[in-house]
Amino acid sequence: MALSCSSLCSHLSLTRLCGLRTNRITNGLYSPYVSCQSRLPLCRHYSSSKVRRGIGRYIQKLNTKYEGFLKRRFPRFYQLYHTFVEGFKLLFRDAKEVRRIKAKMFSDGVQVKDLPYREMEKLRQFRRDMIKAIPLVVISIPPFANYLVFVLMYFFPRQVLIPHFWTPKQRVEFQALYHSLRVQHHQPVLKGLENAQVKDGHLQSRLKDLCAKVQSGENPKVSEILAVRSLFSGPPLGIKRMSVAQMRHISPLLFLTPHLPGFLIGRRLSSHGLELLQLDRALSRLGPQQLSDSELRQACYVRGLSSHSLNTNQCREWLSQWLQVSSSLKDSEVSLLLHSIVFLSANYPSGASRH
């Protein structure tokens, strides 16, 4: 009954609008009809907008009852269901925010490197999330494939879901796992640096001392890292000049696959390294002290530090050291920034303090 009233009222409302418009054009030719329409009680009390609001409230009430039923009878499934619902809300909110940022960039002629830190980080993270989500979307296209997708999401949340759909417990657990995989490449990266063919004997000695300190469990000084910066702008350790083996060890530090041809790995490392350098410059303009606790921990995690076991002061101290390095680097020295993931995070905070 409500739906039929809605259809009727929509028709009558449209007719009334047309009548009003015609009435203005023809100097009252249809004025009796319009006045008759305005007195119809049906359109006055059952407008389409009111019907839609009533249906919306009814659906919301049913949804609340359904969630209550799941929470009482199937608490584990309810947690999964609730996580998915909240995840979609966050995803749509992020998509709306990204659309706003891109519209502003287009209208104002702003480049990505000139964006504020939070907007730049939002674009970076959203792009990475969407790249991960594309395979799941493709799988769900065939008829009835949504059942398979649901099974995959339930049993393999880390592999197929983006962080929007992780529970807080899963977020901590999965980030710890990803970091443990990243740490496995610390030693190979340091070994690759020690074996690099450096022509300048003085710089080679400094590089080996730096690697030895990290391998012995110490945290190097920022000045010690910057002392070898010239080695990372050209051969043998520049972003486009280092060996393919070294690039394959660095890629997992940025959560990039090393199983690609060498020239593709080099291009991806260069792109992600410059993106990280631009992000650091935007963060320096903002001021790291302006970050919330969650933003601070995420910033440390992106740059190679597992921050969940650290307090806020330790995170801020580490991020300050990182920014001291990155703020001193040119675009051509981005390779040093990537290697600093190992230099600065390998022993922090357990290593001896060397500020």
C-alpha cells in the first residue's frame, strides 16, 4: 500500500509541477486544476519523500534486529559481519575523500608533491589498497562467485582483504607478521653493502664501519649515515646503478615483490622511494608533533619500524631521526633513504643510543 501511494503521489507531484509551470506561461489557463491538486489530502500527507523515509526507518529497524540476533546466536559471525559493515563505511568515506582531493588538484592545478601530508598519505594508501582489492573484485564478477569470495575472505583475511576489513586484533597481528618478513632482509641488505665495489677507500671504510655497527646491535648516528651519502647517488649504490640482487633485497622493505625483471624492480623502487621522500617533506612542513598517536605509529611502520611495542615518545624520537636523514637528501640520493630503513630500524630501541 505504501509503495502504491508513493507511485501515485510521485505522479501527482510531477503533474502538479508541470501545471504550475504551464500556469506561469499561459497566465492562469490551468489555475483551477492546480488549485484542485493543491487540495488533495493524499499528496499532502503521503509525499514520496515521507514514504522513502518511512521505508528507510523500517529497513534500519530490521537491520538492528538482525544484528542483535547474530550477536546473541552467532557472536563470532557477528564480529565478522560487523567488521565488514564498518569496513565498507570506511572504504566509501576514503573514496569520497580521495575524490575530493583529486577534484581540488584538478581545479587548482596542484601536484601531488605540493599536497598537505595527510592528503598525500591518503592518496598513497588508497592506491595501494585498491591495487590489492582488484583481484578479489575480478573473482567476484562471475555469477554465484560471491560465495567463493566470502569463503576466501573468512579463511584468508590477510591475503585477500585490505586493512579496512581487518579487526583491531588482526591489524596488530598482520602488521607484526609483515614486519617479521621485512626484518629477514636486513642482513642481506647489509651484506650487499659490505660487498659493494667502492673505488674511494675512505668512503668504503666508512660504509663498512656503518654496516658493522648495525650488525653489532648499535644504532648509528644520523651524521654517520649522511657521511656516505655520495655513494648512493651514482655507482655502485645509486637507485638505478645498484645490483639486481641488492634491489631484490630492498624491495620487501617496501612490501614490493622481488619476483620481477631487474629493470621493473628498479623502476618501482625509484617510484616508491621518491614518493616516500615527498611524503617526508610534506611531513616536515606539517611537523611530526601534529600527528595523532595512530598517525604517528602508522608513519613509523611505513618507514620500517614496528611501532606497536613502543611508546609515543620512542616513536617520535625515531621519526625525528628519520626526518633528519630524509630532509638532507636530494632526489638523486633516494637510495640512501631506502637503505636507512635498515640503518635506523634494525636495532631500535634496544641498541645503544648514539644520537
